[in-house]
Amino acid sequence: MNFLRGVMGGPSAGPQPSGAETIQKLCDRVASSTLLDDRRDAVRALKSLSKKYRLEVGIQAMEHLIHVLQTDRSDSEIIGYALDTLYNVISNDLEEEEQEENLPKQVDDLGSQFTEIFIKQQENVTLLLTLVEEFDFHVRWPGVKLLTSLLKQQGPQVQQIILVSPMGVSRLMDLLADSREVIRNDGVLLLQQLTKSNAAIQKIVAFENAFERLLDIITEEGNSDGGIVVEDCLLLLQNLLKNNNSNQNFFKEGSYIQRMKPWFEVGDDNCGWSAQKVTNLHLMLQLVRVLVSPTNPPGATSSCQKAMFHCGLLQQLCTILMATGVPADILTETINTVSEVIRGCQMNQDYFASVNAPSNPPRPAIVVLLMSMVNERQPFVLRCAVLYCFQCFLYKNQKGQGEIVSTLLPSTIDGNSVSAGQLLCGGLFSTDSLSNWCAAVALAHALQENATLKEQLLRVQLATSIGNPPVSLLQQCTNILSQGSKVQTRVGLLMLLCTWLSNCSIAVTHFLHNPANVPFLTGQIAENLGEEEQLVQGLCALLLGISIYYNDNSLENYRKEKLKQLIEKRIGRENFIEKLGFISKHELYSRAAQKPQPSFSSPDHMMFDHEFTKLVKELEGVISKAIYKSSEEDKKEEEVKKTLEQHDNIVTHYKKVIREQDQELEELKQQINTLTSQNEQLQATVTQQVSQIQQHKDQYNLLKVQLGKDTQHHNSHSETFQMNGIQVEEVSKLKEELEEWKNKHELLQGQLREKDSVIEKLKSSQLEMGTTEQSSQTSKSGGLELNNELQKELEMLRNQIQLQSAEISKLQIENQKLQVMNATADAALGDSSKTVVNNSELEGRLEQEIKELKSEVKALSEEKESLKQHLDSSSSTVAILQDEKSKLQQEVAESKKEQDDLLVLLADQDQKLSALKIKLKDLGVPVEDEDDIESGDQGDEDEDGDEEEQD
């Protein structure tokens, strides 16, 4: 209210007193009138005055208009007038028209202040959301416009109110589905304002199926050929996707990238594009860049890049790139888009390398683009875009880097066609400083983080003039540098040399081998030059520092220690460090460090490359430390470097091993996937077969049920025949049914015969199994008997051994007695010697018999073991045969059960057939019995037999 008092107390510059009085009367009428018609007329009058007397209507009538919205919701007309009036008061569009008419402005930013008053009560915004849900055109449309205006004036506050209100965002999403184009289009504008810089609302809108609806609208409107509605939808899509990783992932996972491909279909004739088409296509290209922006997470960017390749979107963009007649700004934006789609993605980079321009003979697209980059007649923006495209093509692409450098090497130069390397060398040494800078930066990107190519580039030789020997590329760069060319050219060459020499000791040695290089650098650094030359001095200091840091001390005159002493004498360490710091303190350095794309307001500002700023950041501190280090510290550092190199070699070896293991794992995973797929197929076939079996069972059960139903049906029909009399058609139907039953009867009898044959086979197999069982049992009993006999024989042998051992003991006793007698009687010496001989003979015989008995016992035990093994094998065969017997018995039981079921069915059918025959006989239809037919057939056969005998 303080604001209102200030406005009312200020000088009256706009409306006349009569207008203010009229507005006051109308407000009183709206507030006090009891009739709806009177209030409606008053609000209509306020609406007509709100454009001219915006301030007065806003101050006096806003409270009454909000009250009308709350109380008179049943009348759509008065609600529409109130909403229109509030829109005229809050919107700044009318104020802009007044400024065009050079009318004085009464109050600064009235719209935002009236908006602040309106949203102070959050219920007002909630009420407005409820009104937007109304389908009535006169309520919904002004409600949408008013809410859009509120978001324009006080976006964050209104967004927060809508976010906390129940289903607030979801209600507004319904506007996109409105069949009335005016409301739908204004709904898109409303969502644009709602989703600005609010990630939470962006997520809600995206998950409310916004992508699907917006892409449908774009397709309905004709894609890039559509009107301003397409432009509004694309702006809303940008709001939803830009810097919102969740929505980007949802967009990719929802396969919406594939729906972007038709946007970029252009014909052969690209002349005469409308301004709206150019705008639409420009926004479409920007939307693609939002998905693959280098500022996005690397994983999300990579997945979007792959999706764009697989759906053909990259191929479509390359078609526009090589098409003729495309407007320059669209071509430039297309180059930038292709750049970011291929950046860091090997698959996309390989495809881009294979794209050829439609020329005769066809040339690679890279070569055609480089021709535009080194051509000073081309627009500056286009040349920057081509440089960015070339940088993105080489980013993390060692294969592409090698292909570019190989076109410079002597063994691969083709004199018949222009190569990328020749174009870069031509640009590097042309008279145009911008071409020098672009070619130097492009060549530096071909060497980025690739020590092998840095060494190979040292082999490049250039023919400067006829009759003079060729000069190396490195020497030619330093020659141009010392000639005092433009600052832009020198900066480009110094960036190239710093990139080339960094992390490459061989290149440093080649550079120092030229005796003029070090004096030139020290002379440049030591001089006190103007601000323009400070940048060159800083880069010279960086190059000299790289020559010290990556020096392998192979040149005696330019060892690390001597170069540091030279800096101390000629420049001074503090002065050197100060000059080195000029680079990072430069304004253009800060701009280039922000993003990879080279974007400069003018060619003069084109000084630093994004990747080079990373190199400066990495080396600045290292070089500063290296300048102050002693020789002993250098030695220690070299030792540390060697150990680190060894460690790196070990790491690379293990990385290789891990890579091989990953490949093996991938192969195993593929095998597992194939096996699982085969398993799933087999399971599917099994389930299919099970379902088929179940279907057959169901059909069988249905046939049973139908048989019962058909008999009931025929019984009921026979009753109706008796009631209504005999009809010829009904009799014929009964005959047909009788024939069908006969056929079914014959089929069932055939099935019964088949079952009988199966049962006979099973019986015969059962008998065979019985015989095998008997034989196995007999073999088992025989084995047992044989075992008993062997045991008996063993007992007998044991008894014999015991008897013989008893005899031996007796003989030993007698022998002892004889020895005693021999000792007492010396006279009978000859007789005793004879007895000794006899005893020894007896002992030898006994021992031989014992050995024979033992061998027999051993043979019997072996025979016993073999019989045991035979018994075990026979018992296992008996068990197997018993299992088979049980299975066959089960099958026989099942077949018997099926046979019984079939017999029951046949009996039922016979009963039904007999019943039907009886009914037909009752109806007077002659029916022959089967017995009569069979007897007739037999009679015919007998007659045929008699005739044959007569013959």
C-alpha cells in the first residue's frame, strides 16, 4: 500500500480527472451492485479503460477484479472481462506501444510492481491456475495470457508458487493437448516462461510427456518448414534440455533423438529459404548441440553421440554440410553441430573421415573444409567453425592425428591431389595472419598428447626456393618467427612450437641444435616492449622453459644448468617468471579457457586456443620450479622420472593384460547370452508343446461334453417331431447325423484296435521281461549254490590241513624220542642215522603237501571273488530290469485305463445309435441293423465263393 500511496501522491501526468472519476464509479458499481448484469457491464467498461488509464485501473480496480474472480466464477463472461483487464494492467506490451508513440512514461516498470501486488497473496495465483483449467475459451485464453505475463514480470516468485501448489504444473501441461490452436500456442509460450532457469519444474514438465507432445506439434506444423509455432516449441525444448542432465538422459532413453532426423532433410534445390525456416533450422541445430555439448557429463554426451550415429542423424547433418545453396549462417551452425557430434567419439570421427564432397573427383570433406579455413575470402565465422570442426575431429583421435601427419611425410605425399597436410603448410606460411594462426593451431591439435607424431613431424622437409636445399618444418617455423611478422602469426607459431616440444625430448634437442634459437628467445624476453609484444614475450619464456624442463642434456652447450645460468645472466629469474605470467593474466587467455569452441568477436581477438590454455596451466608452475632448481635436484628429478617411466611401462603392460581379459570376458558374455537365448527358445518350445497337449486334452473333454449335449438335443428334437408331425427336412438331418455318428463309431473302433495292438506289444514285452527276471533269478540262485559248494570244499581242506598238522606233531615227538635214544645208545649208531634220514624225508613230503594245499586254497579264494563280482553285476542288472518292469506295468495300466474309457465311450455310442435308430423307425424311416448288414455281406461273400468254385 505504500507503493499505492506514493503513486497517488505523485504528479498527475497522464489521465484527466473525468477518467479517474469514471474508474472510481465503476469500481463502486462492481463492489456494491447486486445484479450480475450490472457488475458485468462495469467490468467490461473497466476493461475498455484499462489500456488508456492503466495506472488508475490498476490502483483502484485490482482488488475488486480479484474479488470478482473469487465470487462470480459461474459467469464465464464477467470472468473473461476481469482477466483481460488484469492482463492489460500487468502486461508491459502496451507500455512498449506507448513508448513507440513517444508518450511520456508515468511509472518505471509498472508491470512488475502490479505483479508483485497480485502475487503477494499466493491464493490469487492458485485461483488463476484453477481458472486456466476451465474449458471455456473466454476464460481459459485470457487466464493463460495473464499467467504468462506474471511469469515474465516476476518469474522466480511465480514459479515457486506454482511449484508448491497441488498439481500446478500438471494443470498447465494440459494446455498442449487443447484442440484450439490459439490456446495451445499460447500454452507453449506460458511453458517457456515457466521453465526458465528452474530445474525442478523442467523435470516435472519433461516427465509429464512434454517431449512427445512438442515433437508431435513440430511434426504437425511441418518441421523446419513450419511457422513461428515450431520456433516456440524448439525454444521450449531448449529450456527443458539445456544444462539438465536428467532431462537429457530421459530424452535419449525415450528414443526422441531418432525423431529429430526428419528435421534435417533438405532437397537438391536449397535456394529461397524463408527467414522463418532459417530460424527454425538454426534452433534445431542448437538443440542437437545442447545434447552433445562438451560441458555435459562425458558419459551422457557419448551415449547421445552414438545414438545420433545409429539413427542416421550425423549422416543427415553431413549431407547438409556438403549440399549447395545452403545459407551461410545455417552452414556455419551445421559445421559447429557436426563438430560436437563427432568430438571425442571414435566411431563418429571415423565416419566423418570417410565423408566425401560431391565433386569430380570426389574429395574428403576434411580437405574441402580446410580449403575454406585457409581462404581469406571466406567469412570469419565460417573459418572459426571449420577450425573447431578440425579440432573436434582430432580430439582424442590418434588414428585421425596419424592420418593428418602422414600426409606431410615424404613417403606419402601425392602430387596429383591436395592433402590436408599440404593445406595446413600452405596456411602456415601464407601472407594472411589469420590463416597462419588457424593452420598453426590445427597442426598443434594433430600433435596433441602424441609423442610419436611429434617425432615423426621432425622428418618433414620443405622446399623453400629453387636451388636451395630443403628445410625442416621446425626450422622454417623458427625462421618465420625471427623475421618479425604480425603478432597473430607469431603467437600461432609459438603455440605450435610449445605444443610440439612439450613432453618430447628429441624435438627439444632438434630445436636447441639450431644455434640461433636460444639467443632469439632470450633477446625477445629481455627487451622492454609495449603491451602488444608482452604476449609474445610470455610465449617465448614458455618455450624456453619447455626447452629446459624437457631437456635430456644430450647437447653439451645447451644442458639444463647452462640454460638456467644464461637466464640468470641475460634476463634474471624474477624477470623471467614475470614475463611467463603475462600469458595467464591476459584477458584473451581467460576467454579462450572458458569453452573449447573458438568464438571471437573479431579476427584481432583470435590469439589463444582452448587446449593451449590447458597446457599453459599445466606447465607454468612446473617451469617456475625448474628455473630455481639446482643441478642435484635436477638429477633427483631425472631419477624420479625414470622410475615413473618404469612404473608407467608396468601400468601399460597391466592395462594391456586387463584389456585382453576384458575382451575374453566380453566373448564369454556373448557365449552366455547365446546360451541363454537358446535356453529361452527351448523353454518356449517346451511351454508351447505343453500348451498344445493341454489344448488336445481340452478338445477331448469338449468332445465328451458335446456328445452328451447332442443326445439331449436330439431327444428334444424327436419330441418336437412327435408334436408337430414328420417333416422331410428333419428326417434328412437325422440321416446325416446318423452317418456322422457311424463315421465317429468307425474312427473310435480303429483307435480301439490300435490300443489293443499296443497292449499286446506291452504284454509280450512284459513276458520277455518275466523270462529275463527268471533267468536272472536262476543265475542268482545258481551263484548262491556254487558259493555254498566252495565254502564246503574250503571246510574240507581246512580239516585235512588240521589232520596233517596233527600227524606232523606226532612225528616230531617220535623224532625227539629217537634222538634221546640215540644219545644214550652209542652202539646203535647206524640204526639211528637211518631214522634221521627217514624223518627228514617225511618232513619234506609234509611241507610239499602243505604248499600244494595253500595254492589250492588261494585258487579257491580267487574263484570266490570272481563269483562275488558276477553276483554283484547280476544283481544290478536285476534292479535295472525291475525298474523297467515297473515302468512297463505303469504303461500297461494306463493303456488299460484308456481302453476301458474307449470301451465305455463305444458303449455309450452304441446306446445312442440304437436310440436314434429306434426314433427313426418310429418316424417310419427304414433302418438296417448292423447284424443284418453283416449277414448280408457274408451272404454276398458266400455267393462269390460258390461262383468261383463253379468256374
